[in-house]
Amino acid sequence: MLIVQPIDDLDLPEFSAIAANFGQQRYGYVVTPNVDHLIRCHDDPKFRAAYADAAYVLMDSRFLASVLKLTKGVEMKVCTGSDLTAHLFTSVIRPTDQVLLIGGSEAQAQSLATRFGLQTLRHFNPSMGFIKRPKDVEEVLSFIESMSPFRFCLLAVGAPQQEFLAQMLKARGRARGLVLCIGASINFLTGVEKRAPRWMQRASLEWAYRLAQDPGRLASRYLVRGPRIFSLLRKIQLVPRNATASSAPR
């Protein structure tokens, strides 16, 4: 079976402008595919469905973009979740904006509020494994909906939990605002984890830096699971969407 996965052909400045003007009268969510996510899309129909429901799909991996260029001759712009999150906080979010952070520690939430002068940052950190417990899932969804409309809701609970939450919010139809599935971005922004030097990012080697920092947690993902992408690329067709088509949520 051939899996066709559209990806919005948007870089950081282009999507930041879309995010800044998204407003609070509608709902949409953003996913950021990397190698691991594409493997999940192939293996898990439920995860694939969550991607299909996303308003925006942004290329998160310079490594994956380089592989696609070399193997398929397809060039895609990159807008990493970590760069996007940092840019939103430094250049887009105003002190009075309603911003939600789902995941991360209370200390991280306080650090963000203090650093960026945020007056209405609301934080909720679900317990480990919450996605398997309907009552806990309902608690998270209800919290987000009770804070709607919001300007941005940042889901920092890891894949596939964050994508499933975003899709459930869409299905329920109560929340208004832009939701971003951002993974570990808050860890980088608050200094809990250190990002690779810029030269390694530009050379598509950020994965190697992260592996060296935390081999116990990431060796299986990067060295065992990750190489599957080379055999799966013939089964996954990544199709760039132009900026005009992606400016309105689907």
C-alpha cells in the first residue's frame, strides 16, 4: 500500500506569519513530521489518521529533507518544531495572549512566564501514561476546552499522545485557537536539554548530537528503528503542498 503524506512547503518565516494571524475564532492543529513520525504513519493507521486531520504539516527534520532530496530529488522547506516554538515566544506571543502548555514541569511553565512576561500562561501536566486512561484523557481535553479561546496551545507530551489529543479536540469541536504538537521543544527553550550547535543543525546532524547526549533513551530510536525509513520511503510518498493551499485550515 502506498501512503501519500502531504507536507506544507513552508519555512519558519512563512509559517510564523500564518500562525501569527490564525486568530481565535477557529480551530486547527500543527504536526511536525520527522523520521520517527513517518515510521509511525506507516505502521499505525490511527496515527496516520491524526496526521490526515491536521491543518498544517511542517517538515521537522533537516536530515529527512536531505534524504528526500538525495533519494527522490524532492526539495522541501524545513520548519522545525523547536525553532517554531522559540520564534513564537520571542517574536509572536504577546504578554496578554492566552497560551496553554500541556506537559512539561511547573518549573518550566514558570520559567517561560517569567522570561517572556506572560500574564496568562496556563499549564497542565498530565500523569505518565495518561493516554491509556479515558478519565485522564477527558481531564486534559476538558482543561484545554475550558481555556478556549486561546491563541496557542502547546502540546508537549510526545508522539503519538499529542497528535491524538489534537485530533480529539478537533472531533469534539469545542476548542478555538491554534494547537501545536511540539514534543521536546519546551525542554530546549527552558534549558532542560541542550540543542545541537547551529553547524550540526545545518549539516543535518542534530540527531547525532541528541544521541550523544542521551544514548540510553535514544539509541533504539535512532540506530534501530530509524534506519527503517530507507526501506519505507518507497511506500510513503511525501507531497509538498504550496503555501497558498496551506494558508487555511483543513
